[in-house]
Amino acid sequence: MSTIIKVEKITKKFVKSLDKTAKFINYFGGSYKEEVVHAVDHVSFDVKSGEVVGVVGESGCGKSTLGRMIAGIMPLTKGSISFKDKHYVGYLNDKYQQDHSIDLKIQMIFQDPFSSLNPRKKVIDIISEAPIHHQLITKQEKKSFVAEMLNKVGLNIDAMERYPHQFSGGQRQRVGIARALAVSPEVVVCDESVAALDVSIQAQIINLFLDLRKNMNLTYLFISHDMGVIEHIADRIIVMYLGQIVEISTTEQVINQTNHPYTKALLSGVPTLDTKKKLYEPIKGEIPSPLNPPSGCYFHPRCKFATDKCKVEKPILKEIASNHFSACHLND
Amino acid sequence: MKPILEIENLKTYFFKKEGVVKAVDDISFHINPGEIVGLVGESGSGKTITGFSILGLIDSPGKIVSGNIRFKDMDLQKITPQQMQDIRGNRIAMIFQDPMMTLNPVLRIQTQMIETVKAHNKNISDQDAYTICRDTLGLVGISSPDERMKAYPHQFSGGMRQRVSIAIALLNKPDLIIADEPTTALDVTIQGQVIFEMQKLCKESGTSLLWVTHDLAVVAGITDRICVMYAGRIIEQGATDKIINDPVHPYTQGLIKSVPSKNKKGEKLHQIDGMVPSMFSLPKGCAFEQRCYLRAEQCKEVQPAETKHADGRLYRCLKVGEHS
């Protein structure tokens, strides 16, 4: 399998710049500093063609930022992303470049089916807008094209004359999927695409994703906080914590030979359909503020195996078994 | 054992311009002292309205049309608003889904907590009220409660805020807590922590708990009994291990089978086709009929009554008995 997306050391910094008062005080020797959040910090990985890569982590770990950068809708601060060995977005020879011819090849499906569709447009216009603009279809073909797309995502053809508010959450998500697929992408970034749906509808949409993958030969980057969903759909899993990858491997290895203490905590925290009255033994503490991350390993204040080394030295991502990477000092 | 809460044939309807929404339609269940009961259903199934009905929080155009809600020896339908006020937040407490909405953003935590204590105990001194609040805050796992008492809600993270609302619910040592999706807005590791605290606190104080959620997996591990709701009705209720391991109602079966961990990895998930019918135009017969694999002609016409299974659980389905 060939590599379709290669992500190299990408970083996204959000800076809250100083207001005028602070600048003024600084001018007279004040010490106000800009607040900097490293939403994504030196992340590298690659995605093979036809693969489903799952990204898990809790809120604020940078998984959505990562997805948006890969989809090309958010500029990078550092690093570069290439698509099929061709530079796509980021820094090439110290110059920021984005190759817009590749934009269409990577599409995104969002979490909230209520706010991601324009409420004043009919479904036919929502789905056909991008392909017409990019001259993939002509205006005359619009109707038959939309009918075909709706058919693909399991919606009735008469849906095209309706507005988004006339649909339920699951149906709206199908419209969002049809819109993303309308420009025939090769990679689809799904950002929490099933999180807002009811359980019985969630299964329908996951099945649709699996079908589309087979029929259209898609590659997915599947972002979710739900380990159960990721475990089911993904071939490989990336676990993120505070903007960094802590573990990355095949699904089997992450689930069965879990290495990083954070992944273990994530897995054990997932409620399962097990009726044995279990007493939850949660990990302690909260996710630290990304404005002010802890020293050393970001996870050490919550980790029960933490040593003195963890407090000072940041662990790097190392290969601990074939294709199994983990960033933890305990492996040394 | 006499149940602490008993609901009989409760019907809560909303009278809207577009028609009558039967949000809760003829449900009956009970909670024993010290018991944890799960109320599970998809959005719009009426689980939240059930909780609101118990506490008398139904506003116009909604109305409790008929049915009894008995709490200990009181009929909550017949008592005066003043008596209801004494029960609410005191004997029955409620925890809501969104901790951002339940705490007042412009008041310090201590103001909000002491207010709750004083509302139900007029004679308590400020100092005593403060001590109770601080101790309860420590109980739910908030470190250095003395400092945190002075903080404002925005200074807390989501998980901490939910702990504060749990602490407020616990302040007057209620007999029953209604928790409406208390962990849905939280991260996985924080959800684990909150479930752990709630479990521990209920066990220690013998408080009964009604856990309202859409997530079967959350209630599977902690509840004694489960009620599954669909379109305003409880379609199956019974002991947790029976419901989870051997569901009889086609909807419960479908729900459990569609959980990813019950399916083979990478293969298609079991799915329930179709979607929940509009609450404005519920069919004459069983509301699940359109999506059911057991459906027959009679399901379209007859509303299934609550039937008792051989093992004691209750279900609403005409076809189940014929197959087992």
C-alpha cells in the first residue's frame, strides 16, 4: 500500500496577542507575556491509501486542529503535509505554500449536522455547489448528479427539494456526507462525525462509512473521543494528549498490547456493556491547561507510574515493537 | 421493602399549536431505597420529561394529564406548591446534563451552596452552613475545598463544575437523586471519575438514584434495574443483567446489538433501520412497528400493554411471547 498522506512535524500555535494596555505597561518595563497554546506540537505520521486511521483523545488534545490542518482549511505554523509524495500544504524550502489543486482530494465531514449545513439552501444546492464551482459537472447535470449522490448515502431522491431543518439529525449527517463526497475526494477527514447522533442512528452512519469506503475506495482519518467506535472502524489508532502523539500502532496492538499509561486509562474508562457491578477506578486529576502544560512528560501529574525522570525530561516517540510507537520513559 | 418512589400510569402531554405531544405516555416504575435505576432512551423518548414530572417542573404548554407519583407517603400530585418547594432540592435533588447552565455564573460557589442549605434549614448559622458546604465539596473529590469555595464557576473545568453540581445535590442528604445525563458532556476519563464518585456516595449514604441517559453502556455497570423508553413509553424494564444479557423487546435487542463492541471488528454493525416516528403523529399501534423485525398486522392496530415475562421483567410487545 502506498502512502497517501504524509504529515511531517506539523505544529499549530495559537497566540493571544497583548492588548494595548499590556503593551503600554511593557513599554515601561512591565512583563506581560503573550499566551501561546500549542494545539498540535510536532506531530508526524503517515496514512496509507485505503486505510482508516483513528485519532482519539479527550477534548483539547488537538485532534480537531490536526484534522483541519490535514483538510487544508487551517494554516500550519510549522511543518508540512504531502499528498501522494507531492507537497500539499505547509513549509517547503522555508516558504509557506499550499497546492490548491489537491484541496478537493481531501474533504471533511463535521460533527454537528445542525450547524454545518446552510439552513437557507436546498439540499440540491448544498450538494451541487462545490462540483459546479470546480467545473466537475455542468448545471444541466445537476439534478441527475445530486440524485445519484443521495442514492449513494441512502436518502430518498425527493430529499433534494427540501431544506436542512426538514431532516432529522441522522439524515442531515447523510447530506453532509453526500456534500463531502460530491467532489470525489480520496481522503475524508471525519471529525466526530457520529458523536452527536443517537445510538441506533450512529450504527447506521458507521455502516454507511464502511460501505462507502468499500465502494469508493476512500481513505479515512476518523477523529473521535469514543474508543468503542474507533476500535470498530480503524485499522490504525493514534492516541493524542495535549497536542502530542503518545501512542500509535495498529488497532490490535493498541487495544491488546497497550503500552502508554494514558491509553490504558482511556481504555479502562470506557463504560462497556458488562453487567458485572464494577467499581470504576478512574485516573486522577484533570487534563492540564494547554496554556501552561506540565514539565517533562505532559501526563506525569496523572500517571501512577511516574518517576523523577518523567517530571523533567520529555519522552520521545520510540518504536517499541514493529510498527508500535509509544512516548513513555517506562520503555527505556 | 416499600419503594421510595412509585410512579403509576404517568401521562405528561404537551398541548401545542401543531397538536398534542404525548411526551410521557402511561409509564409505571418504582425505585427502592438505596437502589440505582437507569432510565435509558434516545433523544425525544421522554426520559427527561419523566424526571421533570417527578419534581413538578413541567411548564405550560405541558401538563401532567393523569397518573400518580408517590414519594414516600406523599402524593406529589396533591401537595401544595409550598410543600413541593420543600421537597425539591431537599428530599429529591436533581443533577442536570450541562454544568455550565446549572451554576449561576455571577455568584461564588459558596454563595450558591450556602443558599441551598439555608433554603431548607432556616435556623442554621452561617458558619455551620459553610462547614457543611465545604465538607461536601471535599467529599466529591475537589481538592483544597476552602479555596475553591470562593471561586466562580468559570474558574472550574467542566468535570469540576459537574462535581460542584453533584455536591449541591448532596447538600441536604436527599433520599433520591435524579441525574439527567450527568456525564454526557464530560470527557472519558472525567466521566469515569464522576461515575466513580456518584457510585461511592450513593452506596455510603444509601441514597436512591435515578440515572437518566442515552448510553446503555454507562448504566450497565452501575444500576440494579433498567427501564428502556421509546417514544414516551417504557417498552422494557427489569433487572440490569437480564436486560443487557438477554433483552426480549426487539428495540432493546437492536440497541444492544448495535454497540460497536458487540460486533465483529471492521464488519457492518447491526443496525435498526428507519428512525423514531414524529411525536406529533404516533401510530395507533406500537410506535416501534415500522422498525421492528417481528412486526405483524396486529402491531399496526393494537397498542401493546405491559406484559409480565416469566422472569419478572415487564415489556410491551405483542410478538415476544409467541417466540420464546
